[in-house]
Amino acid sequence: MTDTPPFANIPPTPEGHFKLYFYAAVLYVLDHVTRLFDEPEAALREFPFLLGYHQQLAGCGLEGQNISEAAQWWQAALFDWESMIDDHLPLRALREATELDHAALTQLIAVGLIEEDPRFGVMFDALQGANGYQRPTIGLLSAWQDGEQDTRANLRQLQQLGLIHIINPEAPRLDQTVQVPALIWDALRGEQSEVIAAWAHYRSSDRLLPSDELILPDVLHDTLQTLPALLAFGEVQTVIVRGPRHNGRHTLLGALARSLGRGLLEIDQARQLDLEQWRLIGPLSTLLCALPVLAFELAPGESAEVNSLVGCDSPIGVVLSRTGGLAGAVIDRAVTITLELPDPILRQQHWQRAAASHPIGDLDSIGSRYRLTSGNIYRAAQLAGAQATLAKRDTIELEDVQHASRTLNRQTLETLAVHLPATGDWAQLAVCEDTQRDLQELEARCRQRERLASATSGTFAAHVNAGVRVLFSGPSGTGKTWAARLLAAQLQMDIYRLDLSAVVNKYIGETEKNLNQVFSRAEELDVILLIDEGDALLTQRTSVNTSNDRYANLETNFLLQRLESFSGIVIVTTNSSELIDNAFQRRMDVTVDFRLPDASERWQIWQLHLPPASTVDERLLTEVVTRCTLTGGQIRNAALHATLLALNNGGIVINEYVEAAVQREYRKLGAVCPLRAKSN
């Protein structure tokens, strides 16, 4: 046996380290297999492939030596080799982060030898009496006792850490077959795949943005500069980042991981993981030298239990929305960072970076008008760039961004809300002067919502956000929904009507989850949310006489709180304002009353809806608007019906068709038409 380990040709990499441990495991298996035969040569004849490994090890200076002594020498030589390597070695990091020793790690690699050489599977099957399993059983490994080394205790610890799992748990204990999970084995080998599993993704440190390149408020930059020292000294163990989706929460934690010299291990939907998957997070983080980031999507009132990750040598990152809470050991030494939507100045910086290949025509307007999350800005910029290219424009214009934003909305919102077309201007709405003035003031309030929130100061500022909560109240057919669509057109925003059938759920708590989801998505995408016939949701709370009353009140209380914290534009329409809880009305920033149209307004509505080529007599139309007190919606229906009759008879709307259409509307109401005497 040589005094100097012949490891000079082994590269100082995780792959080289794994190779050394692989041969340590081969020595471990050779030692115990040869003991089963009267002489070592018999074992090599039974399993000829072992002879090749025996010769390779002999070539390392172990020829003629006792295998047990050779294994001890190999361990010492391996540690000497490790001592010269400062870079991350997965197996060494795992050993240091857990109570596993060299023998336990050697046994771990021995369990997975079949992953590198399938001939070991044939050998294990033969040694176990051809039981059909080509992986070692607990009984076989337990029989390979090394002096004072408790092999079964090592196996239990490896299983608790998630490093091995049982393939056939229904079998008797000694017949249970063990396997190293594939993603653990890949990490042991030093592999760094981007997609580790459907629920786990990895990014190396060099693929993460440094903190000084993040587009953040100054106060968050200062926090990121301070955190690494707090994490290094153990004063902080967990960093919780709250905020809307696609708003840079993972990017912020990635910058923190990079400052710690680590990659990022992102765990999606952590709450849905089973126990076996959860056990893997700690060892994976250690093996990959990564900061584990646990992502939770929690509805209001929900909480997630998060305990320490066993086998993890890193701090923990947690990503949460604005709602939900955490419990468990991780919150004992936790810091919470709230990442709000970027302000107009930061949005302009995001647009400049995101649209580097396509200059932006009106950066100020786009940055101020589209209140998107940072992630949605980058997604929209790609779509807007493609739209500009299709239109053969060199720059991204406002219409390209609007088209891109609408595409994002459809992907996210249309399962819970319905998109409404929004075109036209206020000239297409016939309402009284007071209502018209209120609508124009509402438009100004929506345009200045961010500046208004930032202009407040003192205690009052804490209660003002960029949200605009609007109540449109009035009888049916007075133009409430049409006014909401015209407002969206004026603001060049998309408007979505809440689909109550998709939101309201008979199961307790599900309605609140769905409402929170649609409100959150509307905030992230900066669309106008329309709750038509809102008295169905905003009903007055009742005295609690049954369990149904109690849960109905809980839904109302949740909606009250969510409306107050909503930072987008929401419009609620109602035909029965007296049914709406007073607490909702107090939370409305703007209330617009729509009343039934008077004669002059009815005249204007008729003019808006009749085709330009109509030949309706002015005297008839004057009598219709004077005597027939129809709502705007009824006039619209009558004008459409008159146009339909005209299409079947030459295409020109005449007196006869208008009279017939008005009479039809009164028949629908079950009332007598004031024009009946004349028509006869």
C-alpha cells in the first residue's frame, strides 16, 4: 500500500468527490460479499464483474491488501483529498449538515450502486435468494455489520432524512427493499438540473441577479444589504417575502441567495407536498448549495405549518401572497419583507429593461397608465414587442401594450370573470348633468389614484391605497353597466365582470378563496373589476339564528376587508342600494346615482340607437319620448327590434316599426302602451 493517495488525477469537483465515494462503497460491498464465501476468489468467480473493480482498486496501490484495511486507508485518503478543496462538495456538505458519518454515507452510495452499474442489481438479487428485487433489502444490509457501527441505525437515519425510501413498505421489515430517490442520487453525483421535479426547480448562483441590479425601492435595497450578515450569524433564520404574484418575490430571494454564495431551490405549492417529498427539501438544499424557497398560495384565514428542514444547512425563504399565515419553528427567527407593486418610476425602469430590443415610444404614459407587477411587465413587453413587429413598427406603442395586457388577462382571469368590450366615449351615454359630472370626476380619480395615495401624509396616509371603490346605484336599464364599460374605454383599461356562478360555492370557505383569487388577479393585471348586481354579495348582515347565517356573515365580513385593501378599480352596480350593508357603502370612494331618464334624455337615447338612415317622423318620436317612460335599456331593445323589422322590409326604420317595437316593450312589462290608441 502506498503512503501517498493516488488521487492527483481526480478533478476537484463534486463529480470527482462522488467518484471517490463510489469506490469507497465498492470496497464496502467487496468486503462483505467476499466474507460470504470460503475464499475471496470464490466471490469473484460468482460475480465476475467484481473482478474488474478489484483490479481497478489494486491499480490504486491496494494490491494484495486486506479489503477492510484498504477501506480504512481509502477513507483517510479521501479526507486528505477533501481537505485540499475549498469549493462546495455535495457529499461533504451533507455529512457536515447531518449526523451522518463516513460509514453511513458509504452505505448510502452502496444502496444506489445499481444506478451506476446494473450488474450490482443482479448480485443483490442473487445474494437475497432471487427475491425479484435488484436492490438491497434492510435484512441484507443489516447483516453487513461493521464492528461497533450500527448499520440499522444508519438506515433509519437515512430514511428519516429522505435519502432512502422503502419500495415495498407492506413487506416484513427485513424484506423491505431500499432505494435512493432519483433526484437525490443526481444531486449526490453533482448534477444540477434546472427541473429537478415537477414541484422543485433549481437555479445556480451565476444565473441569479445580484442585489444591486434589482429594481426596488431604496429601503428594500438597504434591507438586502443588511440581511446576509444577520443570516450568517444566525440572528435570522427565515426570510418571508409577501406580495402579489409575478412581482419579483423569487427574484429578490434569488439575489439574497447569490449574496450568500448559494443557488436557489424553488419549491412550488409546498403545502401540497407529501411527507416523502417534504423530507427531500433539506438534503437537496444542502447537496445543491441552495437557498430553499417554499411557495405557498394561502387564502384568507388559512395557515401553513412550516417546521425546520432536516438536513438543511441553509436559511429558508418563504414566498406568500398578502393573505394567509405561517406557523411552526421557521417563524421563531423570521424577517418579513412586503414587496408592493412598483410605482410609476420603477415601472418605467422595468419597461426599459424588459423592452431592450424594442424601444418604447411613450415610456412615461406606458409606465404611469399600466399598473402591472414587475413580472407581468416583462411578460407584456415580450408580447408587445411581437405585436409591434407584426405591425412593422420599430417602437412599442400604447396600443401594443394594451393588446399584450389583454392577452395576459385572458390567460389568468377568464375562468372567474368575463371580459367585456370597452369602446366609445361619454357622448354615447345619455344621463343627467349630475351623473355626467360624477362620472367625469370618477375618471379623474382613477387617473390620479396613485398620485392621490402618495400625496396624503401623516396618519391618514396609512389608510389610503391606490384602489378606487365605486358604487353605481339606480334602477335597471339606466346605463350602469354601459357607463362602467365607457369608463374602461376612457382609461384604456380592460374591464371584467365577476362571474358569480364561478365564484359562489356551497362549501364553507370556498367562496372567500375564489373572491380573493379574482381580486388578487385583478390587482396584478390592473383591470377594472365589475360586480354587476352587487347586492347579491354585499347584502346586509343578519342576526345569527342558524349556522347558515353565521357563514353568510363571514363571507360578508371577508368581502368588506378585501374591498378595503383592494388596490385596483372595482365597480359595484346595484338596483337596490337599500339592501347593501351600510359598511359597504361607507367603504365606497365614489357613489354615482343613476335615475330614470327624463324626456330630453330619452330623446337623446333614441337618437343614439336609431340607425342614421331611419325616416321616423319627429312628431311620433316626440310623442314616444313624452308619453312612454322607458328606461335606457328598454329604448335600446325597442330600437334594436325596430331595426330588425326594417331589415326584413327594405332596411329603413319607419314609424310603423318604432310603434310596433314600443308596444312590444310594454307587452313584456304587462302594461298598456300609451301609443295604443293612436296605432289603432
